[in-house]
Amino acid sequence: MAGPVHIEADVVVLGTGPAGMAAVSAAVAAGVEVVAVEAMPHIGGNAVWSTGYLAFVGSDMQAEQGIVDSEETFVADARAMVEAAEDQFGVECDEDLVRLFARESAETYRLLTERGVRFSRFIPRPKQHTVDRMAAVEDTWMLGRAFVPDFERATTLYGTLADRLVTEDGRVTGVRAHSADSADTEYLLTARRGVVLATGGYQSNPELRRRYQPGFVARAPYLGIDTCRGTGHLLGQAVGGDLMNMTFVPPLVIVSSSVVEDAIAVNEAGERFHDEAGPYEERVERLHAQPGRRAWYVVDDVVAREKEGLIGQMPEPPVQAATLAELAALIGVPAEALQATVDRWNAFLDTDATVDPDHGRVVLPPGRRRCATGPFTAVPMVEGVNFCCGGFRVTRDMQVVDVFGAAIPGLFAAGDCVGGLNPVSDLGGIHICGGLTLGRVAGRAAARGADDRSDHGTVLHAGMPSMLDTRIELVHLDPSATRA
Ligand SMILES: Cc1cc2nc3c(=O)[nH]c(=O)nc-3n(C[C@H](O)[C@H](O)[C@H](O)COP(=O)(O)OP(=O)(O)OC[C@H]3O[C@@H](n4cnc5c(N)ncnc54)[C@H](O)[C@@H]3O)c2cc1C
């Protein structure tokens, strides 16, 4: 067999989801040669299949609507989120990274809108974002299309899997890769300035999830692209990268937020039991509290037709019936109760009230449209995962840090390959905008060859203690106690 195809560039970017697209874009803009490696046949990663909610801090869209936002407001929201999750997941948040995101995200909004991405409205989430800052993209494929001109100026190997990093004297100098359909075509990619890990998370790799999660949680279904197998995490780990928050794969009810906008959820009693659009963790807790953990999203025919694709992606198949009474019989809930629940919801939508009096819900159907046109559809609520939060510790240049706090020369990371920002992901809209925003920082830094060039092993990353510096309070050991 012939040897690997050798390609040389200044920057090599692995993965082309939001983080990779932004890294490619920034590196190309800096005027350097870029090679991107993508397992799939197109750019966009999970973002183009997602709901498309993006959180921006201090965006032009906020200013146009008179909404006042700031880095400090965002940091306060982020702190509240981390405090709520800390005990459950042992979460560690990198506040410097949260601040960097807050400062740079308005620029992301500007760049996207200049490139034709349109946002239709803010999605209110007052329990998470204390001001309106999470915007819904009109069409998620716009996010991919916005970066096509950058990819025309780079070399992209589609259908290709990165499988090893190449190092020389402790510096990452390249990548080995092979074609995804067979291992016949191998590549050796030399990176003169830097490699950016942007391969997304490890949520579609059950083996890797089992290392960090109890088995029954690791087996929970996943909705999303199946190439997020933690390759970047393993590649970086193999050269000493320090991972954080790896156990944090937040459980959620698998449903598109776009479906949630229109749906109500009912339990076996045919009654609503929570704020359907509330924090992800709260939704899971409320589902667990229902008898048999059984509940269904209910929508009418207008919504079922409009969101057929999103409903079809849910883990359990939908059931449909001409009337609410027949639907109730199909799913085994009392017909009068289901009718009364839908009537009460519709009566609320007919008013001007902005907050649902029963569960405090503020995310309402577009145009306050009622659940009124048969046939009616019910889809079982199933717990699973969409994304994970663990990844590398990084410097403010998004350079990967090793377990002793030293930046690894030549290696950068962004998006779901980074662990410090994602613990605040329950705010909503953080993963995509975080990838786009910090991916831009990573691409810029890699193009500059901006790594700390001090000797490998020097502690370069101020404020982030080496694992060796940590201490736990010891209970005094009394040798006499062991003699008996
Ligand atoms: C259904 C769904 C809805 C979501 N909704 C939202 C939302 O509304 N807002 C939000 O902020 N987040 C949302 N998310 C999460 C969000 O889409 C991801 O967290 C985000 O896209 C991560 O960006 P990324 O660039 O790090 O990785 P990804 O978007 O996951 O992209 C990673 C890319 O790397 C490629 N890749 C992986 N391994 C290799 C390899 N070895 N070699 C080459 N290429 C490789 C993959 O094919 C992929 O293209 C949603 C996720 C899902 C599944």
C-alpha cells in the first residue's frame, strides 16, 4: 500500500461544527494556510441539526430592543447555574472563559448577521437568562452556509477521520487521519503553527460515556450526529491534555425546543405537571416524579405537520387520533381530564397574560396559537442526552493545558472539546455560540502560532492550580487506634 498523502499547512482544524467553522474562518482571515478534517460530508456539525438557539451577551439585537445586558449580568447568571449543578455533577467552571465568551459573543452576532444569518426572536428563559439574550436562528442551515466562503479558501478533507496527533519534542506538529469509509487512504497533515481540536463531544460513544457515568445513565439514548465519539478528547489526552467535567453529560428530555414551544405535556392523570420549557434538569426531575415516569407531549395537527421532522426524531414513535378523547384512550389517560387540560391551556392562550398561571411557563406558542385542530398527536417523553460538557482545560488563547498546568505547544481546542464554559450550558444557547465564539479565538491564536513557547513543563496558566497543588483536609491518623 502507498504511504500516507502528505499535506502541509499552517493550521489544521479537526471537526467543522460551530467551533471548527469559526476556527477555520479566523485562521483564513489571518491569511494563513488551513486544512480542515471532517468526518461527515458537510460542515456544520450538530449545529445544523439543532434547535438553533444562540445566547449573545450585549448583542446589537438586544440593543435594538432596548435590552441592557453586560458581562457582569451574564457572569451572575452563570454562577447561579453552576451553583445549582455543582453538587450533582461535581462541576468546575472556568470563570475566565465565561467572561471571555461574554466579551466576544456580541462580535459573533455581528459576524453571523453580516453573513446573512437571520434571527427571528428572543426565547425568554427568565429562570436562566435574567435578560432576553437567547435568539432563535430562522434556519439552522444558515449557520453552515455563513462559513462556506471561508472553506473555499481552505482545504477540507470530508469523510475523513482524524485518529492521532503527531508530536516532536513535546510540540504538536501534525495529525494522522484516514478516510471514514475505509482505512485505505491515509493522511499525514503537518501543522506549522497549530492544531485545533473541534471534534465535538463524546456523547455518541457509549464506551467512553461508561468511563465517566454509571452504566444506566451512559446507556440513555442520544439524539444528534453519531460522529461525536470523543476523538478530540482522546487525541488531546494522549499528549497530556487535562480533562474537566467529564462526568457532566446532562440528562434531559429528548425533544426539540421548537416542539416544546407548541406542546403541553400531560401525565397519566391527563394533567400538566410542569413548565414544559423550564430548565432541562427541572424537566427531568418532574418527569421522574410522575407515576411510572410516564408522560406525553401533546400537539395538534397544525404543529404535527409543521414539525413532523422534529417529532419523527424523538426516541419513541408518536401516536395520533382524530379527537382528544380517542387520543386519551390510546395513551391510557382519562379523556375528560385531557380535554379539561387542553381547554384550560387554550383559555390561557386566549388571554393577554404572559405567564401561565399553573406552572409559570413563559415560552408560548408562536402567535399564541391554540391546540385546537384534530387529529391530535401524543409523543412519549423519554430521558436521554443531546450533548456533554466535559473537555480540556485551556488558556485564554484556547491552548490545551496539561495536568500540571503547562500549555501544550501547538495544541488548541474549542467547542465541546473544552470543559470550562459548558457547565453553564443549562442557561441555553451556550454550546453553539460558545463554539462559534471561542472557536474564533482558537483559530486566531493558532494562526499566530500563539503558544506559550517557554519550555514544556513550565506552569504557564496563571490562576489554574496544578493538580499537585491541591490539598484535602486530612483526618488525623492515630497510630494507637490500629494496635488493638
Ligand atoms: C438535537 C440537538 C439540539 C441542540 N440544540 C442546541 C441549541 O439550540 N443551542 C445550543 O447552544 N446547542 C444546542 N445543541 C448542542 C450543540 O449543537 C453542540 O453542542 C454544538 O454543535 C457543539 O459544537 P462543536 O463545534 O464543538 O461540535 P459539533 O457541532 O458536535 O461538531 C463536531 C464536528 O466534528 C466532526 N468530527 C468528530 N470526530 C471527528 C474526527 N475524528 N475527525 C474529523 N471530524 C470529526 C463531527 O462530524 C462534527 O461535524 C443541540 C444538540 C442537539 C443534538
